[in-house]
Amino acid sequence: MLRLAIEMSTRAASLALGENGACHAKFAWDQRDRPHQLVFDMLPGFFRDAGIRPADIGDYVVGIGPGSFSGTRVALAAANGLALPGHVPVHGLPSTAALAWDVLNSASTDMSEVGRGLPAVAGVPPSRQNVAIVGDARRNRCWVARYQLKAAHLETIAEPALHPLDALPALLPPDITVVSPDWERLKPILETIAEGRRVLREPRTPTATALLALTTQYELARKPLPPPQPIYLHPPV
């Protein structure tokens, strides 16, 4: 069954088309200074280049954040609109989980610098790894999600949640990999916690390709796929 994944929770947006976890076609673009609605113009060309029609898609999976409110909402609108004529399912997966899956399954994670006294991620068996995804929530707050690989399955240690920025060191245990899509904005505090932890000193963002792979992993583990509801961490105002 063909599956289309859409990830737009960060400035690095992407599409991926796959089957049984394998990616057959993908496309990525930078959303900076571009309207999120550009995805509606890109999709027809993406389908054409892949040699398929929207009717060939068996289901959709969308990265539901946390991250860009507008990007996530537009991605869900695109998937729901395409799915409506054939009444095919639309699923949502946390974008943080997709990013964690990428990091923990990387054969050679590119670490420009790691915490002192600890080996690079690539030198540690994935079964012993755990990762924290940290994002900038503004107003002196951050959001943190934690994941771990066990027997090749991604397990959630802590769902994405808001925290005061100065509480971040206490939230991250030693010997953990710390990754952020907002590295440029969070660099000052992330650099202060590098002692005893592996800190990836560059922005890392979730991908639609990782969403495809993670969705298949959920199915193999017989875990229910979450509904396509955005992850909102800030209360409505």
C-alpha cells in the first residue's frame, strides 16, 4: 500500500512516498520566507514525477509537531483534502518521534562536537542510546521530549511538554544525546549542558522519510497510530 508522509513542523519541510517502510520518492524544501501553502502547488508535480495519482495513495501520515503551528495545520489540511475523495485514513505522529528515530537509527550520526568524556553517538550501540529533543517555546520556555530504542522499537520516555528554560539541565540525565531543531536560538543554554551529555551542535529536523519508517515500525509492533491532531503545548489565548 502506498503511503504519503508530510512533515512541515519546522522550516525544513518534506514529502515522502513509500510502501512497507521503503521510500520510493521524496522532496524537501526550505519554508523560510515561503508561504506554507506552497505545498499545494508542489503536490501535483510530486505525484507526476512519481508516476502516480492521489487515488493510488492508501493512507497518509503527517508530522503533528510540536513546532510550527501554521506548517503543521497546512500539512494536515493537505493530507485531509487528498484523503477525502477516497475516504482513506490520515494518521499523525509526533515530529519529535520522527527526529528521534532518525538520530537513534543513524549508522554514523554526524556530531560536530560531543560532551567531554563521552564517545560520539556512532560509537555507542543504538540499544543503549536515548535521546532528548529540545525545542524553543519562546518566553524563556522550552519543550522537551525523550525517546529510547529498545529491541529496535522506539519507546517514548517523556511526551513533549513545556518547561522553564532554566529547568532544562535538571530534565536531561547524564549520558543522553541532546538534539534540537532550534539549535541557533537555544545554543547558549545547550552549550552549558554539554558536560556529561552528547549535544549535537547543529540544527537537526524531522523528515517525512523518518515518518514513513516510524509508521511501519508502529504497525509491526501492533501499536495504534495516533489521530491527526496537532500537538499544542501553549494554552489557547
